[in-house]
Amino acid sequence: MAVFLLLNFVGMGARAEDGYWLWLRYDELPQEMRSQYRGQLRQIVLETEETPTVSVAARELSDGLSGLLGRNVPVSDEGARGAILLVTGEAASLYDLDLSDLGEDGYLLRTLTDGRRKLTVIAANEDDGLLYGVFHLLRLVQTGEDISDLNITSVPRIDIRVLNHWDNLDRTVERGYAGQSIWDWHKLPDYIDPRYTDYARANASIGINGTVLTNVNANATVLTPPYIEKVAAVADTMRPYGIQVYLTARFSAPIEIGGLETADPADPAVQAWWAGKADEIYRKIPDFGGFLVKADSEGQPGPHTYHRTHAEGANMLADAVAPHGGVVMWRAFVYSENNPVDRHMQAYDQFVPLDGKFRSNVIIQTKNGAIDFQPREPFHPLFGAMPETPLGMEFQITKEYLGFATHLAYLAPMWSEVLRADTFVKGEGSTVAKIIDGSLEGHEISAMAGVSNIGSDRNWTGSQFDQANWYAFGRLAWDPAAEPAEIAEDWVRMTFTGDDGAVGTILGMMMESREAVVNYMTPLGLGHLMGTGHHYGPAPWVSELGRPEWNPVYYHKADEDGIGFDRTKSGSNAVAQYSDAVAAEFADLEAVPEEYLLWFHHVSWDYEMPSGRTLWEELVHRYTEGVRTVSGWRGEWASLEGRIDEGRYRQVADFLRVQEKEARWWRDACLAYFMSLNGLDLPAGYAPPARTLDEYKAMVFPSAPGN
Ligand code: BDP
């Protein structure tokens, strides 16, 4: 029996486990998990019109349940006993279901009793809602939940839940660690890779309803007629799964592909060109989502060339897509090498004066923190500072700054930390989540974007555990208040195993992982210490790059006396961009949370920390803890050998070895560098760096990916 169970849990035999099936594996559940569904889930009955979306929903449910329950669960039109009913619109009144608060994407899951057997009802206003409800029901069965008395209502808090692919037309992926782009532009539109459908299924299963196919560092070619055909073919594949396609718009496209001499947003010919381009796109893709724009940032063209503002630039594009119901997601990630002001402050300085000047279909897409996706940043001061403008959240799923694909770092705790942060702009409870979901200021549109970690690697994301970040992004975009640990547990059970002991071990590792990475890379509020260009590994010593704010020394400001960026009044005063309550906390050396200490303060090496250690000792301690945590996981993972399929077990084991090695490298290189400045010894009991500082400095990585 035990052997039988084990085989079931690890899904051996059916197919090789290489991660391709993500969390949608649908392997047969062990008998004692399956038996609770007896009398329920017998067949699927459609009480709705059979549209393409309803068809994919019904097929997914049928395939999924047939696999999980080890018996055929057909779509049938007879015999409602023990059935799952997919219900929309009018039919809901037959079952006394109130759909009025569900909006377009929400759904109900209900159990109704029909004699001895139970009916399971999935009801929604729209087909997309049904599809989301189907995936929710599947998740409940995949994780062995009791569904005998369901009473679930689920409505997304955010309207636009979108992936941003930083994918180039030559299939390279900026900051991609999972192989080539999945978009095979060369073979499109004639060849539709079956992966596109699996991509759409996976996204729909977590509520993602949009995808920006191209890099923010944009190429205008994607807006030319042959590429619009290709995009339309992708959009056709995505549509049944409720996913809208978006593109990045290169601001200078009217010049590059339009034959105009200017891209000035005030020029009527430029406006007409964009309006015509939008019309052309919508003729081929009637549900096209709109444009994402990176302008006047890191060398990208933008309205500033013509002495126009971000608002003037964004509004021109917004006007072009508005007649078709499209939106513009205009990025707030801007800073300039000519501006001596603390980089932390520059986006706020540029955007806050424009509050109220954007069209109603513009969303200002803002990174979670003011610098750049570091392992830990305080929330961006723009959140709460533009009450008249919808602000969208931009998270980075791909782990550019958290160890690429080889490091285990579960990111939901990091995202959740920001979503739950209180801006205090309208008193206590003015969380970042309420700002982006629009509820604090009553905005009509809301968006959350995740920079994708997806590529053509067989396992999609370059590692098994990075799938969890894609998964968690979708779940948090649907519900920013969701618990990271609960999301992780669902993912582990669906992806790896239902064995409680193994689930506990894996979950424990995941929940520790982000903090471990912070510790071995950038503890106590440090940030931006990584290598130049490729961003691989530590390089806190770098000081000679042309733009001041590209140098790590700009961020840590370490010298013989101390370390940290003074962002209080005596320094850049970036704290003043936060509400008074938050500013007061961050500015006060005694009150600032320890994890942001060096983000806001320059502190002497002998400063006494709450732990009783000096700052230097604490830093050494944190770096060492980070490495120790990762070393511990190697043993924990080893305890799962034979309880996880061999293929995925091995890959994770190997990656953990890489992570341990690189965590040690981060610790040692950073400590060696800081010691060269402060002249201090390591506290007793802490191992010295394995190499000399010069050796760390001499390391080069010509094959580091993603650059
Ligand atoms: C930085 C990345 C760079 C992106 C930029 C952005 O290193 O590749 O182009 O963000 O978000 O973190 O535009």
C-alpha cells in the first residue's frame, strides 16, 4: 500500500516529469483523496451557450477531473445528478444564485444538494468568469480539499492582470533566464506553436488576462503590417482563454516606420499616424489591449525630445486607442544621468506635477520600489502621491536581482510586503494594495504587471521553483491580500506532491528563501551591489561607470567610518516624498525598520544595533546567516529523495548547490570589500572570505545570460 501511494504521489510512470506541465499536472490522486468526491463530479453539464471560452473551460475540467479521479468525467447534456453545472446569466436564477456583484471575471462555486447526490455549480456573468471558476474547482480537487459544501465567491481586485515579456523580435529575452523567447516570430503567423495554448491555459488558471508580447526597450518593427499579422495570430490563440494581447510602443515609431520627420506628440501628423496605427491594429485584433511604453528612460525615445511632458506623450497614445477601448500603460521608471538628484526621487519629481493631467485610459505603471527591483526596497513614494491618476504595480517575476534562475527565491513574500505597506496618505490603512486596486481614490481602472520569467526552456521558467513565482504573481494580481504561504502550499501540492511531510519541507524552504537572498546579497537595506551589465554576482566596488547611479558605490556609500545612503534631511531628503507618518518613521534612526536601515541612513560601523551587535558585526552575521540558510536547504531537499520524481529532484538539488556556492561568493566578496574600507576584523567565529578582494574583482562572466 505504501509503495502504491508513493508511486501515485510522485506521478511516476505516466510521463517523464520535467516541469513542462507546471501546476496543471492532473495525475491521479491517491485513493483516499479521491474517494471523498464519490457521488460528486460525475459529469459536466453546460447551462450556458457553448462559446470558444466555454469549450476550453469544459474541456479543461473534463480532462483535469478525468486525470485526477481516474475515471471519465465527460461533458454531457443528460443526467444532472452529481453533475458540475457551468452556469451563466439567466440560468443562474434557476438555482437562486445572485451574480450581481461578480463583475466580468468573478465567479461563484456552490454545492447544491439534489436528493442523495450533490450538484457543484460554477456560475459567472461572463465566460471568462466560468473559466476562472473551473480552474478554482480543479485546484480544490488537485489539493484534496473538501468540496462537499462549497460556498465561494471570488472577484478579482485588479482589472488588468498582465505579464510583461521583455522579449525581443530576435527571440533574445532581456533579463531572461529560461532560454529563448517563446514567441517564434519567424514562424508566425503560419505556425502556431502548441506551447502558446499551454501558456494561455497556465495564465488563465491563475487569472492572468493580458500579455505584453514585446520588450519595453521597444522595436518599432512589431508595429509594421507583417508583424501585426503575427500578433493577431497569437491573439487568436489567447482569446478563448480570456487573455488580451498588448504591445510596447516605441515612441519614435512614426519616424522609424512611418516616414515622418518628428515624433512630437503635439504634431497633428504624428497624432494621426498613431490613430491610424491603432485603427490598423484593431482591425486585425478587435480586443487588442493597448500599449505599454518606456519613454525618456535609459536611452529610450520619448516626449522630452520635443519638450513635451510624459502626460502629453501618454495622452497622444491614449487618444489613439481610446475609440477602441484600449489603454496605455506608461512607465514611471525614469531617471537621468544629467540629474544630480538622488535617483530614488526622480520619478516622483517628474510625475507628481502631472497628476490629473492624464487621460482616463492611462495607467502609470510603477515599479514596487523607487530604484530597481532590488531584493528589498521600501515601497515607491509615488504610491499615494498621485491621487488623481490610476497607478499600476510593476513587479519583476524574472529574478534579475535575486539570483537568476538557479537561486531558490519565492517572491510572493516580497510582493506582499509592498502590497501591504501602509502609505498613510489618507490615514492608517492606506495600503499600496488599495492604491493600485483603485479603491482608495475610486479609480475606474487598475493594473498589476509582472515582468515575465517565461522562456522556451522545457520547464518554462528556467527552474522548477521559478514556476512558483509566475503562479504567485497571478494569484496576488487577483487578490493582493492573498497569503503567500497559502499560495505556495497550493503550488507545492499541485506541482510536486501531496505528501504532507514533503509539502511542509518544501514550503519551509520557500518561505525562508527571499529573506535568505536578502541576507546573502543586500542585508539591512543595502541595494544595487551587483555586477555591471549582466547583473550577475557581487560587485560593490564598482565606481568607474559613466553614469553615477549605475555604480554600486553610489548606493552603499561605504567608507572607513560607515555605510548607507543618507536619505534624511541631512542627505538627499528622499524621505520627504513619503507621507508625514511614513517619513517620520523612515527618517528616525531609532524608528526605521532594521531592514531599511542603510537604505535611509548612513551609519557608523560601530553603531549599536538592537541585537547588541555593532553594525559591522550585524552585517557579517546577516551575510553569514544567508549562506547558512541555503546550506540547510541542501540537507532538507536531500531528505526528499525518492519522494519527488527523480528528474525534478536532481535539478533542484543541483541548483541548490549552485545557490550555496554563489551565496558564499556574495558574502565573501562583499565582506572582503567592506573590510578593505573599514579595516575591521571579522568577529570571532566567522569564517574569512575564501579569496582575496582582488580575486573577486578579477572575475568575469562572458556567458552570463539575459543581458
Ligand atoms: C532594469 C533592467 C533593464 C530594463 C529596465 C527597465 O536591468 O534591462 O530595461 O530595468 O525596467 O532593471 O526598463
